[in-house]
Amino acid sequence: MFFASDNSGPVPQQVLDALARANEGYAMGYGSDALSQSVADRIRTLFEAPEAAVYLVPTGTAANSLALATLCQPFQTVFCSDVAHIHEDECNAPEFYTGGAKLTLVRGGDRMTPEGLRAAIEGEETRGVHGPQRGPVSITNVGERGNVYTLDEMRALTAIAQEFGLPVHLDGARFANACVRQGCTPAEMTWKIGVDVAVFGGTKNGLMGVEAVVFFDPAKAWEFELRRKRGAHLFSKHRYLAAQMDAYLADDLWHDLASRANASCDRLRAGIEGAGLRVLTERHANMLFFEAPRDLHRALQAAGAVYYCWGSLESGAKEEPIMGRLVCDWSVTEDAIDAFVDLVKKAG
């Protein structure tokens, strides 16, 4: 009953097999090998973007921070949700890699509204040389509270960014899960609705550790390459990143893994709502937030359920509602879900 994070699940056998194949013999380093070039071409095909520049990096923090640094000057600001991963969980890496650009938070949760974004943008560049200048807009799909933007919601945000001449970055750590939930293609969730740079995440969807950064306008490509090298994220044995992504793309494994994770979360949500718990996430993919009394959380975790809570379980009134997060990765079994739901019913 492990629902703590999709970072914690196992790697599919197809990926391990691909790594073993890549381990045979010799290959040029730093992305000059044939497999890395082939993977970049396949990502261009997947995104229907033949001119796109594609780069692999080992972590989501590197993908987001280096992409934003390429889009943003040190005296500018990045507009993002007030619970965005780049704000809450990356230890100021975007600020570090951009050379000090700040983040301007758009209040209202993990899905920014057009009204909130417009107000935040209009609030900057109002103090001349004394204040930060407007920079890129960063959208996260799936959001940090588990919600999925619709394409229309994303399009409304990118339209505002374009109105002010600002580039758009998509944090796609759970890119595949969002695509599956919306029933759309990667192109439909990115450049076709105004995204300039997208992260095609793999680590949270079964890979050992690799993300693809896709620049739909290659004008920034050389700068990103320099920043990736200077930031210590250009792998020498790059073929091992490429091998993971190669397996991910083969037979649409990326889509299959995300479909499994989303279906598991559907089953989990139906079960705990049927047991009387309140789910806070409106439109989930593979992650949801719920409320339960403190003593129920204690009982669930004492029985072996592993997940995160927002609030102390050690002290406080036993009936006080505490928010918990449940995340399903591709490998979660129906038995584990049903066992968790049974615990909720018994302890509730």
C-alpha cells in the first residue's frame, strides 16, 4: 500500500532491457551517439515538431531550471502558481540557474486562472528600473494539488502570455498523465496551444531518471546547451539517458504506463469516496488529495499504508481533518488499492 510518490516505484523491464542493450560496446559521449540522435528525432515526431530542439537531462529540477534560465534574464520574474513545484520543491534552483530572477506567485492554487495571471503580470514592470521586469509564464500540468488543466484552460493562459509578449514554459513532470486524462496528443498540449518550451517527463512515469526538454523554436538551443554544460547536467555517458527514453517511446510505453497509473487512481478515488472520505482534487490524473480525521490517518499508517500528510499526526484533536496525498504509479496493483480502501472502511 505504497502511495507516497510516483518517484518511488520500480522501473519497467523494458527500460532495464534497453539499458542493458545500450551497455554493449562503445559509443561517443555527450549526446553524440547514434541512439541519442535517434531519440531526439523520435521526440520531434511524437510532438509533430520537426524543427524542435530536444535535450535530455537527468532530473526534473534540471529540466525546469535550465529551461527557465534560457527564457529569463536575471532582472526578470517568472510567473507561476503559488504551489508550483518550481516554487515549493526545488530549493530555489530556478533562481540559482537564472542568476537571481525572482518568482512572482499567482494566487489561487495549482491551476492559475486567466484573471489571476493577468493581475500578476500587470502588477510588474510598474516601478521602472527599481522592480523586476516581466518574464516567462510557467504552467504545471499535472498541478501540485493533483489537478489537470484542460486544453482550453491552458490556452487561456498562453493567450495572456502572448498578449504581453512572454514565453511559456510547461513543467511536465507528469506530462504523460495529463495527456492521458485529456485524451490529447503531446502536440495538442504544447505548441499547438502556445507553449514555447515543454518538459516531457519520464522519471515519475517509470523511468530511472531522465527528462526531455523540448524547445519548439530552436533559436534558444545553443544557449540551453551552454547552460546545461555549465550547470553540470550534460552526461558524458549520455547513451544511458537516451536508452531509457528510447524504451519509453517504443510502442507508446509512456502512454501505457500513464494510463495504468491514472486508472489505478480512478479506482482508488472511487473506493475512498465510497467509504465516505472527501476528495479535494477536482480533476485528477494519478494523484489526489483527500481529507480524513487525524485518528483515521494514524490508523491507516499504523496498518502499513504509506503516503504523505499535510499536518502533524502526532498531536492535536483526533477528529481534526488533515489533508493527505495519494499517488499511484504504473505498478500499483488492484490488490493494494482494495486493501487500502478496506482499511478506510474498517477504521472509519
